Amino acid sequence: MVHMRRTWILGVGATTALLFGACSSGVPAEEVAAKDQQISSLQAQLSTAQRDANFWTELVGLFPPVEMPSMRDHRAYMLPSGAVLALHFDNMQLAQAQHLNWVALGVPGKFCQDDQQRVEKQFGKGFTHFHDLMADTHGGKPGAEGVWFVHVGVREFNAPWGTVTPGVDQKFMPTPAPVCDGM
């Protein structure tokens, strides 16, 4: 009887050891818990990134892209009003871009001082940059049709004209508008 009891205890002990060994990788429980926490955090981040990617796909699917070969560091879209919404990145090769520098709004207008003043009176200061969409040029001929852009810095970084901080960039590549009497 004692022998059977000892055998049973040894058997239970051996089975427990085998089960514990099979269920354990030899990694401390704290380390497993930390890895589980990291996995949960990464899953949450991936879920957020997938949601944001879906929002982006829906947005860009709604508006036609504006192709501007001279501005390869932009993604631009034409709104139903004729205004242009553009994202301006930190690299002319978008596949290599790491940061968004500006969000820009382009309001339809003419390359003339009085039209720039009209746009700024209606929409606020900062429409310093004109782009002739047909000729794909900064500025243009007096009276050319295109868009007046305001660029809003989305982060702090250095540009050729100095440090850009979040907010309207009043110094963004100004294209001085000509006087267009009678146009």
C-alpha cells in the first residue's frame, strides 16, 4: 500500500512536471506578460493605422488629383469649388518622404495684386504663393489663372527661408503679384 501510494505520488509529480514543462518555455512569467503587453499595444497601433489608411483612401477617392510635375513633393486634390487641397512633404521623392511639412489651401484666382488682396480679404492673410496650374509654374504671366496658396506648417522644421513653426507660414515662397490694370 505504501509502495502504491509512493508510486502514485511519483506519477502525479512526474505528470505535473511534464505538463508544466510542456506549457512553459522556460521564459519567466514577467517576460511573457511584457511581450503580451507589447503585442496588444502593436495590435492597437495597427488597428489605428488601418483605420487612418481607410479614411485617407476614402478622402482621396472622392477628389480628383491635381497633377503638378514641378511639385512632386505634393499630393494635391481639386475640391468641387475649384479650390485645391495639398499636402506638402519633406522630399521631392514621395516614396522617401518622412514628414508632412505643410497643408496648403489653393483658392482659384488670377496672378494680380488686386486678386491676391481679394483672396486675403475673403480668406485671411498668408496667400503668398501663386501657382499657374495650366503652365505648372510658380507665379506666371500677369493675369494668369491659377490658385493662390496659403501654406500651414504642421510641425517645426528648417526651410530655406528660416524656421517654420506650426501655423500659417507667411514666408512660404512668395510670388510677388504684378499690377494688372484693366485685367
